[in-house]
Amino acid sequence: MVTRDDVAGRAGTSSAVVSYVVNGGPRKVSAATRSKVLRAIEDLGYRPNGLARALRTQKTYTIGLVVPDNVNPFFAQLAKAVEEAAFAQGYVLLLGNSSQDDTRQAAYVRTFLERQVDGVILIAESDIGQPALPGRTASALQGASTPLVLLDRHPSDLWAPSLTVDNEGGAYMATRHLLEHGHAEVVCLAGPTNLHPAQERTQGWRRALREAGMRPKTKSLARSRFRRDEGYVAARELFTGRSRPTAIFAQSDEQAIGVLRWAHETGVRVPEDVALVSFDGIAESAYTNPPLSTVAQPIEELGRRTVELVLAPQPGPAGSPAPEPECLPVRLVVRRTCGCAGEEQDGYAAAAVAPAPGRPS
Ligand code: RIB
């Protein structure tokens, strides 16, 4: 078996320096020496004992991330952004899907803690107005000293740094953009009531309508999970037996993709018969037909900032006031489904907004 001394001999340095390179410290190593050591490790096929290293350094250079469902491209892209940021810092990412199930979510948290990860990042299922986290997950975290960051949702009273985006402001921008196309009503296809992002986006939609002197009717608010199949079903219900909506704000690109498929199958033209703006800014939103106008979340920045937070010294012991949630800005990416004919425009500029076909300019 290749030992650290073999690597040191091959690289012309000491075993201690090999350890500094493998463990990322505690002493600094010059770039030239580091590269000789890494080449010797590669040439000799040296595999440091991770467990022995962890015992020695009290670090495993691993981070655990729990997402609701990485089949959803938003979570897939976000997990990739977290993984890139972690890898750049010398950490590997362990990923688990909670599948919106507290037992499963708790099992992943518990396993990550038992494996001595250096930090846990949780995109938690959280019930508005309920205790911060569902019971099993909360008990799995009870007393844990491992750094924790709550991403995308911020359960109210859990003591941990959290990172979200301006859901309310983004929904406001989307709804206002549709109103500026001349629509007399904007239907909101909201996400699940128990999730902060859905609640906050609904607030932004309401604010834009209120500012336009409109009172949202109960039937102007439909709901589904953040899924394509449920967006498809919701579209069918919205167009059955009621005055057909001419504008929809969908709270996720996933739901909007379902709406587009339903519209295509039934001959409802987008944006001519119904305009659509959604939320998330997943890569596919640029490739739907027509391309989606959407409120883009800063997915790369979310990944980078989350890793910075989880690797930073955790401020204050539990019991001190929870740190204020960090909230990153979002941007309206105008493409075609809203009714704008122009190229993709980043950012919410009060662009010359073409009136909806058949409506007065
Ligand atoms: O599409 C998944 C949705 O759930 C995103 O909007 C994200 O913010 C999460 O809350």
C-alpha cells in the first residue's frame, strides 16, 4: 500500500508537507511544492485514509444537502450550483431527496450528522404557522452542533442562517408586467400553501393587483404543487366552465410548462389567447415554445452564498436571536409568453410593452 512517506520521497519533500496538502492545512504550501505532491499522489495512486484524516482534523470535507425533489430542474440546477461552490472549496457534496416527506427528510439529516459532515444545507418542507420544521426533522437536528443553513424556505423560529430570494417582489414584477400588457385580470397559479415561497409570491401578486385598483377574485387563485403534470391539470380547470383567463402568473416554470402543453393540445394560443409569466428561470424556460417570460432566481449565486454561509463560523449559540434571513434579488427575464415580441431582456425595464392583441394600446 502506498504511504504518505512514499509520496513525500517521490515529491522530494517531507511527510508533514504531504499532510498539509492532503488536509488543506494547517501550514501553507507553495504552489510549486503542492503541484509536485499532487503529481506524486497521482503517479503512485496514493489514497489517504479519509476516516483517519477526519479523526485527526475533525473534518470530513463533506457537506450534506437535502432537496425536496431533484427531478425538478430548479432543484437540480441549485444542487449543481451548491456542488460547484463546495468543490471549489475542497468539499464534496452528499445529496438526498426528501420527497416532501418528513420521515425521509429526517433520515437524511440524521445520516449526514452521523457521517460527521462539516455542514448541512436543508431546503425544508415547512408548514406556514406551524413549528419551524416538521417534527422528525426538528428532533433529528435537536442538539446538533453541525453548521446548518436553511435554503429557499425560512421556517420561522428555527435558529439557523437562511437564504431565500425576493419572492414577493418577483411576483409583483411578473403580475405588473402582465397588467401593463392591458389584461383586465391576472390569474395566479400558486404553489402549495404550506411553503413560504408560494405564500410570498401570492402576496406579491395581490399587491400588484391592489395597486392597479383590482380586487383578486377567489377564482383568480388556483393552486398546484410545483410540478408540470399538476400545472397541466390546473390549466384545464382554469379554462373549464368559467370566463377564460387572458393572463396567468404561474409561481414556477414547472407549472408553466404544464400550462403550455395543455394550451398546445387544446389550440389555445400563447400569448395571443392567454399570456403567461412564471418564476424560477430554469434553463428549459428559454427553450419552451414560445419561450417563457419568467422571474429568474439567481441560482448560481444561491449556490455560492449557501456554501459560504455553511462553511462560515456559525454566529451565536442556539437560543440567541435567529439571524435575519438573507434575501437575494430576482430579475424579470422577458421572452415571448407574456406578449412581448422582443428578444430576451434581462431585468425589469419598463420596456415598450406591446398591448395584448385586440386590446387598446
Ligand atoms: O420549482 C420549485 C419551486 O420550489 C421554486 O420556485 C423554489 O423556490 C422552491 O420553493
